[in-house]
Amino acid sequence: MAGSDANREREFPERLIAEALRIGFHSLGISEATRSPHADRFLRWIEKKQYASMRWITRNTQRRIDPRKSLPGARSVLTVTLPYSSAVPSTGPSTEPGAKVARYARGRDYHKVMRPMLESLCEFVSEGGRWNTWWSVDTSPLLERDWAELSGIGWIGKNGIVIDHEIGSWFFLGAIVTDRSFVPSTPAMDHCGSCTRCIDACPTSAIVSPRTIDAGRCISYWTIEHRGELPEESRLHNWLFGCDICQEVCPWNTRAGRKDPQIHPELAPRQFPTDPQEITHLSHEAWLEIYAGTPVTRTGYEGLKRNAHKIIEQRSDPGE
């Protein structure tokens, strides 16, 4: 096993990258398995309780900031990307703007799409069990964005989202931790500069400082993770599920030279109802038929109807 090969020379990743692209990933980057350079920022975020009700984030903090805690002897972290459609959803003719769903959630649940792809790449890396692997697609305790930046995939923007200088930020991240040693990629450089468009555009001031999000102010948190009635101060700004505002205003997503990557067939966006009144009257069976297999089910049947009611209520509020 790999333990006896601890001093093995690092391998060049050409075949690994080619296999990742063959499987269907857009890109792959490699970094050393070490403590995250942004660990202290994450721990301060936890200390300030800016995670709202998502207390699960406070568990396994050491595993989140150091992949070696999840896979003893880990030497490399492989980060992969899988783009989703950045196309603006069509709402059809209407005098009232349709309730919006974040673009990432309009196709099949990315966890289900990426799981077999990551497992296939793990098989390639392990070479029949010679090397150990452990994969993650945001449901495991690993700060994937940190290793995406270290691996050269892209830098963490001021909105907290990883940005690829060619395709912007409309993509999912996956990671594989392994005790196999590969030559690391060059870390990504920060290209946000003095731009603050994402911070300025956030209608709820959730981006409290560059790369720090207060979940308790975030539309995505309210519409997806929050359980029970929405707080009186919450403002959804017509978002039914998630929010794309900080990505929509990012120059790296709107510039003329941005490349439009190929989208996995299972991530092709579906057509969803946009009239919040219609959504409030959906039966449970209709809700399942429309949203089954997509990330939208995470908020639950009652949660989605709650969001639609809130949108209707705020449309009638002159202060909205």
C-alpha cells in the first residue's frame, strides 16, 4: 500500500488530467494536502456565528481545514470543475417578473451527477487499491474552495465563490484527497483587484467584507437552508430558491471574452413555474413531478411554498 511509498517521487499529472477530461470534468488542478491557508478566516467566521442556523458547519472543523484529518497520510488534493448553464431562464410573456431560481439548481442535482464521475476518477487514481482516495462534493467536511484556489482552478472572489478567468464562476467543485503524490499546479492569483460590484449589488448586505458572507443576511440561506417561518426582516427580492445576484454582476461572468463551456447533458436547465401564485397552489404530487431530482427539493415542499408566499407578500409592500 501507499504507506511504504511515502518517499516516492511526485508523479506528473498529464494522464490524470486527460482522464478527468475524458470522464467529463471541465478542468482539474492539484495541490498539496496541507492545512488550508484560509483556515484562520474560516475559524473566525465560526467564532462570530455567521453560519446562522447551519450548526453542522461547526462540526469537524479540523477535517474541514486539513484533509489529512480525513485521510491519514494524504499528500495530494485533486480539484475538479463541472460547469452548469449560465443562460438566463426564459419566463415567457408576463406583466409580472417571474419568481427566480438560481441557475445551478435548474438541472439535475449535481451531487447525483458528480458522484459516479468522482468515483470513476478515484478508481483511476487508486490503481486497483494501491493508493487510498476520499472524495467530496460539498457534503463532506472539506473547504473545497480553498483547495480549488491552491490548485490553480480559480481564485476565491469577494463574493466567496471561486472564479475561473476563462469561464467565470458558473461551475460546481469536486475534490479527491489521496495519499498518492502528484506535482502540484500553480496556485491561482487574485484578479478581483479593487472591484466591489458583488458587495455593492447584494441587496441584503450579506457580503460583510471581501470573502466573508453573513449567512443570516443571505437570500440563498433564507430560501434554501432556513427552516420554519422566514424572519420579518428577510427580503427575497423575487428569489424563490437561491440567489445569483453576486454572480450576475461579476465582470468575469459578463465580459465579452468569457468562454462558454460545454454543459453536462444531465445539467441541462429545466423549465420551472415562475408565477408565485401558481407555486402556492401546487399539490405535493405536482411539486415532486416538477422538481424531483433537482436541488430545489432541498428546501422542501412547504419551504418552497413559504418562499412563494413571501414573494407575493413583499410584492404588495411599497417598501420592497
